[in-house]
Amino acid sequence: MYPLPGEMHNGHAVQKLAYALRKCCPSHQVDVYLFISPIGKWSLAKFSTKYRIKANALKNGPYEPGLYFRTIPVFPKDMLSRFINPFWQRHVLPKIGEKIECDLILVHMCNHLSYGAVLAGEKRGIPVVLELQREMNDPDNLPRWEKKLLFEAVQVADAVVSPSAHLAAKCYSATGREVEIIPSGTDTLFDEKPPSNLLRKRRILFVGTLDANKGIKALLQTSLKLFAAGVNFELIIVGDNFYGDRSFQLKLEKLAQGHSQVKFLGKISPHEVREQMRQAQLLCIPSYTETFGLVYVEAMKQGLPVIGRHGTGIDGMGKAGEHYEVIKSDDDLGVLLQALLSDEPRRLRLAEAAQRLVANWTWENTALQHMAIFKRLRSKRSI
């Protein structure tokens, strides 16, 4: 498996899939390698006390049988990217790691290491499975060299998969390449059904990284307008900025000053997140881009109606209006929030349909679907 995001943290889909693959396969069959940029690791240890222990754990790996962390040198994403990175991708990265024996490379396309991994697999005759990420959401806005490498990687890979039907459709439209859709799973903590006698509060919940892409500012501004119009509810905001930069959060807190209905809980444990999901009436995360959105699935399993945004990872997860609701622009948010807060039967219909939709979306099933593709590709190569 190659590569691991530089900002490795508990909960990332790469890590969850790696553990699930390792768990569902006999120990003598599969070793999982996760590669991390040394610059990314250094920056975590240097600038974030919070993640220094995690960075050191990676450095000292392996720390679990069959699961290995290895460092791969790479330039920062924006360092002379128009000149250095295309050459680096094509001519240097494919030569790295040649001593590591592997039967298949799963490329989780989360950063610029990925393209070199696809080329390395092609050069060494190793089957490559490419996992689409948010880069495919709007490839025309990528730097020209990166778009070229992205499209080449899609064509070279032996199989292309995506957790999102939306990204799969985008890929087919842009490249003509068919994509196999494998939804991501959730932890067993969220697989547990909530009690049937829950008394939910008039509360809207946001769970995620506090950055501009998540649409949290639009949600907060919309909520403040609804408060001014006399609509009564609480807005609970869970999460912080991953790198510890609180500047955006401070702006949000300043915007919310004087409104006791808005509460910032910061980073809380998964158990506490689940409890918040069981108390709220709505989950609203109107991200502008989203690969899939694990938190949507977690909330659905907890019987919490979900609001996302049209044209992101939630699109095609099910059916908008039946399993969840979506907005097309920030201007749509106020009307939708007010309508759902005042319509309990509608919320219940959404919650029940969504629970049925995602009932079998587990990391075990995600891993088994990946393994089926792996076996198919290996059998083809051995003929």
C-alpha cells in the first residue's frame, strides 16, 4: 500500500483500510506497507506536540505484525512543482523501494507521491489498484503537469476504485476509464445501533476539521441569521484544525460571540462523537469538496439525518431527498435547515432510509471487496 498521507492520524481511511486488510487475511499471505514522507513526519514532530508521539511511532515501526511504516523521500508539494516534481515522479520515484518485494500496490491517491507509485508498479510489472480521491473532483483546476500525471495514472493502473459514485462518474467523464465503487466502512463503535427511546434535542451538529473547505463558516453564518429570525436550536461544533493552527477557529469563535446557542467542543473522543450524534436532530457538513465523508455514514448508522453538498462525495451514496439532503449553494442552507428542524416525520424518514442504506458498510466488507480485486489481478498476471 502506497503512500500514506503526510498528516497521518487515527481515523484516516488509509489506516482503517490497512488494518482491515491485515485483519481479514491470514498472516502468511499479506504484509501491508504504509509509506510516509519524511518531511511530513518531521513537520509533525517539529510543529505539533500533539502528534509528536504518533510521528515517533511511525519512525520506530513496525509496531504491529504485518503492518510496516517506511519513509520515502519526496519534495514538498509546491516546491518548484512545475519543474522538479514531474521529473521526480517519472524518473526517481519508480526506482525507490525496489528491494521491497510485493505482489500488488494499492495507491491511495491523496498526494503527489501517488503518481510515482503507479509508474513504479508499471515498471516493475506489479499490479496497481488506484483509489480515487478528491483530485478527480475538479481536475481542470489542477496544475497542468499534475493533471497530466493524474490522467496517465488512471490509464496505467490495472484497476481503479473509488468510495464515491460521484468521483467515479467524474473519472469516467474525464478519462473514459471505468471505476469500481467500494464504499468505505465505519468502526464497530458506530455500527452499534442507537437506543430506540432516544430523546433528541433541537440541535444541529457539525463534526470535522475546522477549515474553510468544510463549509463551517457558511453553516455558522446561516445559523446566526436563523437565530435572528427567531428560530430556536443549538449549533454544536466538534473538531479542530489538524495542524494546530487555530486562526480559522478563532475567527469562527469571534463570529459566534454573544450567541450561547453555539458551542465549540473541540476535538473529542469517538465515543463522545457518537453520543453527540445520538443527541442531535441533524448533522450538517456542507463541504465544498469531499472524497467520501465517513462522518456521514457514521451519523446515518446512528439514526441522524444528514445534510451535505451536491457535487461532492455524498452524491450517489444513495438518493438525495430519500437517504440524505444536499444543498447546491450556501444560499439553500437556511431554508433547508428550518424545514428539517420543523418536520419530525421527514427527519425520521431520512434516518430510517439511511440506516438501511449503510447497514453493511463496514471496514471488513470494504477490505473483502478490495481483496476480490487483488485476487483477480494476481490471477491475470499469473496466466
